[in-house]
Amino acid sequence: METQQHISQQYNQELEGVKSKVLNMGGLVEDQVEKAINALIEQNNELAKEVAESDYKINKIEVEIDENCAQLIAKRQPAAGDLRLIIAIIKLITDLERIGDEAEKIGRYTQKLTAMKDDINMYAELSGLGNKVVTILRDALDAFARMDVKQAIKIAETDKQIDEEFNRISRILVTHMMENSRNIKTMLHVIWCARALERIGDHSQNICEYVVYLVKGQDIRHIERE
Amino acid sequence: MINMEKREEFDIEIDKTVGKPFIDNAKFSTRNVDVFYGEKQAIFDANIDIGKNQIIAMIGPSGCGKSTFLRCLNRMNDTIQDCRISGDIKLDDEDVYHKQQDPVLLRARVGMVFQKPNPFPKSIYDNVAYGAKLHGLASSKIELDELVEKSLIRAGLFKEVKDSLHKPGTGLSGGQQQRLCIARTIAIDPEVILMDEPTSALDPIATAVIEELMIDLSKKYTIAIVTHSMQQAARVSQRTAYFHLGYLVEVNDTNTVFTNPEHQLTENYITGRFG
């Protein structure tokens, strides 16, 4: 897409700087999500605590990137591809920040779950969903880094699988609740975690949509893809 | 004829104008327009419609031919020796370059405002009345007074000069002078106003006033503006045409040009990748 450099070297550097900050933020978020899932599945209280307490780092970068983007708009009046890049970034970091929040949530629920010490057999079920979520997030960020539209569209499609997996797990959890009402509190925590994972999938899908907008200038949100 | 050698200069190929160069309800339409200055070709096969009551902005780096093209529309290039024009330029289906077309009458229909405000060394009143007198548009002094007042009001200048109508026009500020030139242009009730970088000599406030005026005037007139300010093109125009080395690369809705241009050269220019 960007075959040529700007006449203004400074402008190039500013845009590149923001882009690399976004990738950096993406890396941090990915890391948080992986840790959160591991903590949940392994019922690792310490790791869960670490995740729950590290979200502030992501929030800090989000604020920083927002500020950078506002300055770029004010000073450079970006147009066309540059404008779309900045708009995509502003939206994308909001989704990244929300993913960070979801990871934090998983961390906090995991802390509660480990405190309950219920011997339930659900965590293995969640690992399948967890793997899918980590993959979609990583691939979405990868598509952004490489500005790969084809890949982005393909990845966005896989969110359906995550939704199906979430529905399947929900059904199992509801069955557990019905079987034994003493399970309800635990199962609710687990379902919140599954829900958080499912939301991460949705946010990753959004990221893919921004990549399409960024490269093609087409807004594919809220339309059925053929 | 298209000069193929010239086209090889591009890294990126220009096959034909991309976007939407043709529209319904065209005031001007040009087909296969080539312009030469002596041996040198300045415009290559320009095909474009200019919509009625619209503002079209022509942008592009220096020497791309946008001003040359604009000046073809009211035959301002006639005054330049060894400037040769071929192709069709039609104003309301009337051939602008027809033998029987009187360039003076044509320029009354297609007025022009230039980069540097150029009021006549006369009073403000006479500046506006000059063209009307020449074309016999007023039959009495009262009618002429009315016409001058109306034109100054339309150009958004009347309030500022109503007590000094008989002072020299050259005594006004740059922005006021430019609005005086616009008043002078609209006094003879043209159909089209061509503007060649009308605000490049003005400060941002005076520029904003002129831009506001242009949008207001476009309700009655068709306006074509050449500008070096891309933001200006984005602000005032409905359609934008991008010229590059004499080629009309892209014509599109302004919204499209500035958010998602079709041609790579347009993208490069408006994002500041070459100048």
C-alpha cells in the first residue's frame, strides 16, 4: 500500500512511531490473554493475580497512542491512506484495551475460583476455547502488522467457531448447574470467564474489519460477508 | 492523440482518467482536449464534465496543467501566442471554440478570478460597474446603483464598503480586494466562475470568508477552482479533479478523493508523498 515515503521525514517517523506502539500494545495484550487463560486452566492463583494487576500497563499505552493520534491529526491533516490508518488505529486500540479488560476479568474470576477450591472438571473444556481465542487474536494482530486483507477476512470468519464453542460450553455449564444447585456459584464464575473469552474473539474480529477498512477503504462492519 | 513516449515517464501507468469524470447535468463538458505551448504538450486528452451549480476543485503539483486547463474554458489561452488547443469544449452543448463564438461574450458568461486580487485603478463603485456598463446591463444610473449594491452584497463586501464606494478599490485589504474582484465578476451575471488560486495571497480569515462566499455563490453559479491547498479543495468542492504532468488522473467525489482515492498517484499527492 504505502509504496512511497512522505516528503516529510518527520511525518514518516511519527506515523511509524504510532504504528509500532500499536504493535507493542498488541504484544502486551496477547501476553495478558495467554497468561489469563493459563491461570484459569491451571487454576494458578499467582498468575491470575499478576494478570489482574497488570492491566494498567495496557491502559497507559492506549492513552499515549490516543494522544499521538490527536496530535497527528491536528498537525498533519492526514488524508486518504494515512487518514484511514489513524482512524483504524484509534478504533483498534479501543478494542485492544477492552481485550485487556477481559483478560483482567478472567484473572479476577480465576482468583475467586481458586479460593473456592471446588473440584470441577470444566477447565479442560475451556482450554479448547482458549486456544481458539489466542489464535484469532494473534492472527488479527498479524494481519494488521502485514496489512493483509485476505488474511483479515479469513480470520474474521473464524469468530463464528468461537461463538459456537462458547454456546456449547454454556450448555454444559447450565447442565451442571441443574444437576447440582451447589455448583451454581462456581459455574457462574466459569461462565463469566468463557464469556470474556468469547468477547475477546469479537474484539479480534473487529480488528480484522479495521484492517479491511485501512487497506481497502471499505467498511465491512454490520454487513453479511459472502 | 495521446503521446505514448510521455506516458513512459510514469512509474505507475495512467490508462485513462479513473473515477467519475462524466456526470449528468453538465455545464461544461470537455472531450479529448490536448493543449500545446509550441512544441510542448501541456494537457493530454482531458475528458471531464463540470456539473451545473457545483464546485469542482482542480488539484495537482505545479506544472501539472490545472491552470492551463482552467484557462481553456473561457479561452484565456487565446491571448498566449503559440498556444494550440484541440478537442471539444462545450458550454451547455455550445462549442466554446467555434469560429463564430465571440470570446468577449464567452468571458461574460464564464467569469474569472485570479490569484492576485487585481482591481482596476478606479473607485470601488466603478470597479463593479465597469463590466455592466461595457455589456450594457443597466439602462439608468439607478439601475446601475442597484446592480453595484446587489453585486457587493452577494460578494459579502457591501457592509464594509458602503460608505466608501467612491474611494479607490486598491485601498482595500487583500481579502476585500479579492471579494471586490468577485463582485466585479458577478456584476455581469455570469453562468460560470473560474477561480485560479483565489485565496493563495490571503490570510486564513480572509480565505475562510471567500470559501464561505464560494459555497453561497455555487447555489447560483457553477464554479471551477484551481487550488494548491488540498484542505481548501476538501472544504469547498463537491468534486475534485487531480492532474499530473498534463494528465487528468482522477476525477471523483471530493469525499472519495480525500478518504479513498482510486489512483495511486492521487493517493501519493494528497498524502504528501511527492509534491
